[in-house]
Amino acid sequence: MGFKGLDGVHVTRKVIWTVLKYFVLCLGAFASLLPLYSCVVTAFKTPDEYRNTNVMTLPSSWFNFDNFKKAWQQASMGKAFLNSLMILVVVLIGSILFSSMLAYVLNRFKFRGNSFIRNLFLVSSLIPGVAMQVTVYQIMYTLHLINSLPGYMILMMGTDVISIYIFLQFFDNLPVSLDESAILDGCTYFGVYFKILLPLLKPAVVTCMILKGVATYNEYYMASLYLQDKNNLGVVSTALLIFTGPIGSQYNYICAGVVITMIPALIIFIFFQKQIYSGLTSGSVKG
Amino acid sequence: MKKANRTDGRQNALPFWQWARGLRGQQMLVTITFLLVPLLLFFIFTCLPFLKMVQFSFFDMRYIGSRTFVGLDNYKSVFTRSDILSSLKLALYYLGASVIQLGLALLFASVLSFKTRLGSFFKGTLFFPYLVCGIAMGFIFKFFFTHGFVLDTVLTAIGVPHGILPMWLLNTNINNFSLAGSSIWRYTGQNMVLFIGAIMSVDPNLYEAAEIDGANGVNKFFHVILPSIKTIVVLNIILSVSGSISAFEPPYVITGGSFGTATYFVLMDQIAHLDQKVGLASAMAIVLLGIIIVVTVIQRLVFRLFLDEDEKGMTFRERRRSTRRIAVTASSKGGK
């Protein structure tokens, strides 16, 4: 700011930069929203409108929910949402409990194999999930866990390296003196974890819940492999696959279905933006 | 409960209770109970599949039925089957896309890290595609690229003659560009958020000082922002090599791998779950894992070089921690 602010050349330059900056941002936002926008407007169009109007024009009425009703029924979304909800609740509780317990032990206790376990998790995270499913499928088959909701939940609960690292970092910042004074007061190590540390972990728990929650809600590959019984075990992420069939090109229904599946993610995003961003970045603090 | 145990212990003075009440004993018990379930799950769903993958790669087998040992035949097929080799070539499209994606992410990150009107709106808009469910994204882009629909409408509106518009998903000269483009749409925002995190963690005095010295946007970018976050940028560039070979989602959800768009992983999925050639698919997975490990080692080496240059002040512990963090972020992205 300061002295140069009054200089005419400087001011024009600043204006040009600002214009350029917002132009670039608007272009980015346009590219990002265009595919979503066209989907939303199409979801509100009647079949007639869909056939006769341009895909970019606004619908004649924003209160035409027929497509949504039809998509909801055809993709049995009610059932899908119920299944997804059950999966989310169980998987989130399980995976957060397990990864925070693991992080507690790895962070607080010195024992043989501590760094071995850490490295094992790190290396395992290098294996892409899709590649793993080649043989995980065989194991799930042997254990009779295909087409079983509990089986899918157990699989999804399995170690989540990102949560473990978020918790490890968080424990790093909780002073050990906290544990020690509780121990002196007669608390056990179990008590330290459940009564002292777990309540303090809240911010990390929220971050992990959101990251893992979004990942679980959106998981479609494993869901389509292990929950093949579409009538009873459909989940939101795979519910739309029903539209790949004979009604393939009725995009006004399909777009309505797409919008329905996006709404929960959008709500979570609007309310928990900060946690989502910080959760993603917490893996890469130092530049 | 706890109290009862203690009185019990005092009365009977059993060695086990004494041990379990002591700090060492407690630590041991907590360690065992807390590690039991997570490690069991880890063993069943990560270690065991990996070992089986190595084993299966030497067999000609389906998921059910008999197996024949075929030695290295599966590996030979990976390097000779024409469909697998041509799927590897597709990685180049995605590599190009990740370069563009990283550039865009860097651009948006360096703009949005500083005070901007509607900054969080722009940030959110650019990021949201990352949260859209994969299958939904598939339909969105099938719709987007359909002849005469969204993309064509926009292009016609800005004056491109309708006659020269190609079939974006069917024309084999173009469809991989379309898919790579949708990958940019999906992941740019996520990269941007990572970069913003890195830019924010740089000492803000540096930016202020640059501003007082009269640096403009470009100066600030090349002399302040880029040098201070170059490590994470370089890491992401290296990472995009293995990321682009393992590109999966766009072709899987949009075209299903038809019309010459099957990337390595899409092909592997088909070979495993449709053709049920589990041995060959395992060999493909192992080969890709080898590539990923090589890339990761290179990444570590580069990171160490950069560290020696820039961050001599960091303690060893800090350094190790940050290496880990970056590796974790890296892998979290590599999987997609």
C-alpha cells in the first residue's frame, strides 16, 4: 500500500491485475459449474420441454418435481438412502474408534514393532484400492461376505491410513503430562483414552468423520462388487446405475437422480467446508 | 469396576492382578486390546490380499475352480498383450491432464490464498466436483459430451460451426482427451486446496515484504510463492506419473472403457471380474505396484535433495514427520 498507492501508473496496473484476477476466477467457476448447472436445469424439465428445448435453457417451472419422483422410485432411492445411512453409522463409529485407538497406542507407548506397524500402514497406502480388489474379492467370497451388508461394513471399516495420520498428528499435540497426571490420580490407561483423550479428540474426530463419511457415501466400485443384490442392498452411490439400462437416454430423469445423490454431499460441504479443507491439507503441511 | 478389581487384587494378591495393575502391565494390556481389531482387519483386507496377489500371479485361475501353475506366463502376457500395452499408452493423456491440472490448481491457489471478494465461493465452486459421487459424475459427463448437448451448445454459442463438432466420446481420436478433461474438472479443486494449505503455511511477512517492495502478481508468484512451495509442487508432479498410469475413474464411469478408452486399471478390472482371469489381473496389479514403488522411491530421493537445500534448520524428527505426511497425502490421491 503506502506511498506508491497514489501513483497513477501504479493504480491502473492494480486495476488491470484485479480485473484479470476476477476474470480467471470466473472462468474457472464457469467451467466448474457448467456440467452441474446443465444437470440441475434439465432435472426440472418436463419430457416435452426436454425434447424441444436447448439443454442450457432454464426450465419453465422450478416446481416440477415429477422427474425427481420418478427417479426416486425407479432407482429405489428410499431403500438406497436407508442402506447408505446404516453403512455410514456403523463404518464411521468403527473406523474412528479403531483408528484413534491405534493412533493412541502408536503415539503414547514404546514397544517393539511400533515403527514397523507405522511403516506397514504407510507402505500399504501405496497400493491403489482398485488393484487390491482383485484378491480382496476372493477373500470376501471365501468368507461368504459378498452380498452381505455387515460384510461390506467390516471391509469399509478396515484401516484407513488418512484417519490414522490425522489422529497421530493430533496426539502429537496433546501433552503427555495430561496422561501422566491422570495416571497419578489413579486412572488406568484405558481410562486415560476413554475419559481424558477421546473427548479432547473431538476436532480430529469431526475431520475424520467428514472425510471418511464422504468417501464411504461416494464409494461405488467396492459397493458394486460386494453388494450385487441391487434390489435389497442398493446404496446411494450405485443406485444410479439402474439408468444405464433401457432408459439410457432419458436425461431428464437421470439428471434428477444425479441431483438427488448430490444434495447430501452439498449440504455436508456447505456446513463443514473448513473441516474438509483442513482434513485434506493436514497430510501436507510443510511445503 | 476398576475399584472392585483393585480390592480383589489386594485381598488375593494374585500375581496377574498385580502385574495388570502396574503401569507396565496396563500398557501391555492396552496395547494388545487396542491393536487387536485394527491389526486383524489390516491383516485380512490388506496383507492377505497382497500375499494372495503375489501367489495368484503365477497361476492360471478363476475365482472358483481349479488352478494351474504357469510360472511367469502372466507377466509375459502383461508385457506382450496388445490391449494391455495400448492401455499403458493412454497414461500419456492423463499425464498431460495432470500437468494442466497442477498448473490450474497452482494458479487458482495463488490467487485465492490472498484476500479475494467471494473467495470462499470461488474456492468452494472449484472444489465441489471432487465431492460428487463417481457414478453421478459419469452421468453428468455422458450428458455433457452427448452430441448436441451441453458442450456443443456452448461451443456453438461462441461461434464454432456446428458441422465440425466431433462425437466427443465415440471418436477414438478425441475421446481420451474428453475423458482426461473431465479428470481435470474433478481433481483440480482438490490439488488447489492442498496448494492453498502450503501457501498459507509460509510466513506471511514474506508476502507483505514483497508487496511493500512493489512486486506485482507475477513477481510475487515466481519469487515468493513458487520457491516456498516448490517441494510440494515437485512431489505432485512426480506423483502424477503413477497417478496417470493408475487413472481409473473417468473411463470407468463415463465410457466403461469402450471405444479405446480402457486405461490399465479399467482393463485390469475387466480381466479380473468379467473374464475372470485372476492370475493375469494379479500380475497386472503387481507390475503396477512395482511402477508405483519406483516412483515413490524417486519422489523420496528428490524430497531428500530438496530438504538438504532448503530446510537444514529442521530437526530430524520434524523432517521425518513431514516426509511421512507428504507420502500419506500422496498415496491418498494415488488411489483414485
